[in-house]
Amino acid sequence: MKRAAILLSAMIMAFSISCSNEHGESPTAFSFEAPEAPSDLALTPGSAQMTLEWSYPAELLPGISEFRIYYYYEGYGVEELVDKSTTTTFTDTKLIPNMVYCYKVSAVDLDGREGWRSETECEMVNP
């Protein structure tokens, strides 16, 4: 029991040391502003494919490294990363005809921080 107390005390001290800067002060807070969510997501079904287009403010585009495209499984509330795009369009290919596909899109800034996802849009793929 005494050995556990010593180990716990050492862990607390190590944590305390790692959470302070070189002068013994607490670290300063940081701020993080997530990129805006893309808007106006539009789906255009094709033969075994779906073309996605969305809007993003032109003045914010220089600060965006990529957009991430997600499938959204509506019945389960699950999202799955499909692919990435450096433009505001994407074509998803090799889809199953007569199936409904739902998508969301997010923006990722130059530091790799991902913002909120767009509203979900769903459409059936053409036969």
C-alpha cells in the first residue's frame, strides 16, 4: 500500500511539472476558431455516380487546405469519410443504382483543424 502511495505521489508531481511552464506558472489558454461549415450542398445524381457541389465564402478559401466528404447513414446517425477535395466539387463514383446516398461536407484549415459539417443532403443514384 505504501508503494502505491509513493507511485501515485510521483505521478502527481510529474503531472504538475508537465503542466507548468519554465517559470512555474500555469500555461496560458489558447483559442481555436473552427472553419465555417460549407453551405448549399447540392447533389446531382448520375449513372452509378453522384456529383456534389457546395458553397464556401471566397474570402475564407485561402485559409482552407481541403474539404472532407462524408457518407451519412441516416438510420444509424453514423458518418464515414469518403474522400477529400481541394475544390468545392466532388464526384463519387462506382455507386449502386437506385440506392439513396446521404452526404455531409466539412472544411479543414491550413493547420489541419476540421470545422463543423454541412447539413445532410440525400439523393437516389440513377439507374
